Amino acid sequence: MLLYMKNVKFILLFTAFALIANAGYSQDPTKPVIPSPVEKPKPKPAAPKPKPVEPELQKKAIALGGVIINGVIWATCNVAEPGTFAANPEDAGMFYQWNRRVAWSATGDITGWDKSDDSGSSWAKANDPSPGGWRVPTLDEIDKLLDTDKVSNEWTTVNGVNGRKFTDKATGNSIFLPAAGCRHNNDGTLLGNVGSYGYYWSSTQYYDNYAGHLNFYSGGANRSNYYYSRSRGLSVRPVAEWYEEDDGDNAEIKH
């Protein structure tokens, strides 16, 4: 019986020491166990910083008076008479047929309209109505303006003129394109969509009779390769001519 009681006492004593050890103390009450350090939660990775604008690109934008949107320098106003800009961003400027330098009024009736389609494969430099240092944008550059991962766009009104505002998400730079409408390819009639739709040429051809362009309205903005004949009169919003796309993400700077 005495041996049994000793065994029970030993078991109880051993259990107590085990419980104390698990509570953070050693079996030797004079030597407390140092608890293992608690691993701190790893901090969440910081959000990536916007890619800085290359100094040369920024320098050229300032010199030309343009705005950098997703790596492309855009003019702040439409083309008016050949070689000139409209006075304000909300001004319609003039309409142009694809690959032609003849300007047509954005208001009222006109005469002498040429309904034939130009047969060129690109917008020739000699026919580009943009002011010096600028050119008609390519369809790829319009696509960069429409890249919703990097550029937001919204329907808005500036000084009573409807249009869309395109804003670079990284920098906050923005341009406003007025909804100036367009002229019909058959006779140059001013269509009844002034203030509701905007149409802007690209220099990129599409088959023999069409060319890519930007179009937008209150519900959104997109690019189109066809539907409008090259003889239709659309707006022109230039980009810096020294900037050209390459096959990757880099810009080739033409000095």
C-alpha cells in the first residue's frame, strides 16, 4: 500500500512539473524558461510606385506644350486650320478627310466636298495638318489612350461643351476631347451628332477604303478600324511627332 501511494505521488508530481513547463517555466523553479520569441506578422508589401516619366519625355512635353498620357505626348487642343491649333481645348477646330490637308468647317454648310477615298497606305507627312512638331496619332497610340488599366476616361462638360476627359492614373495628367461630331462622306453634310459624339482620326489604314479612328459618346470610348469611309470629315488631335512606338514597352526618341 505504501509503495502504491509513492507511485501515485510520483505521477502527480511529474504531471505538475509538466504543466508548469508547458506554462513557460522550467522544472527547476530557479531557472525560468525563456519563451520562444513570437514571430511578428510580415508587413504587407508596399504598393508599387508609379514609373517615373523619363526626363527627355517630360522635357519635350514641356517644350511642345503637350501632356503625357500613358507614355505618349498629346496636344491639348484640336487642329484648326492646317498648321495651327484651336484656341481652347473645348474648341472643335476643323474637320479633315483621311490623308488630306484640306480643312473643313466644323459648323454650317459647305461646298466643294470631295467624296472620293484616298488610296494611300498611311497618312503622308506632306498631308498632315498638324502644327510643326506634331502628327496624326497611330492606332496603337489611340489604344494607349484607351488602356483602362492606366488611363481613366469620363464624359464631362467644359465651358458648355460636351466631350470626354482622359486622365493618366499614375500622374493625374489629363486632356479633354470635345464631342465635335463629323461630316458625312458623301456630301460633307454636318451630321446631327455634334455635342453627342466625337470622332478622331488615326494615321493607320484599314483595307482600301477605311482607316482607324477613336470614337466616343456619353456611354464610353473605343477605337474602330472600319465603318467610316476615309472621305468622312473627322477631328484631329495630334501627338508629338518625335515619339514613335516600338515593338515593346519602350519609346524611341527622335531628336
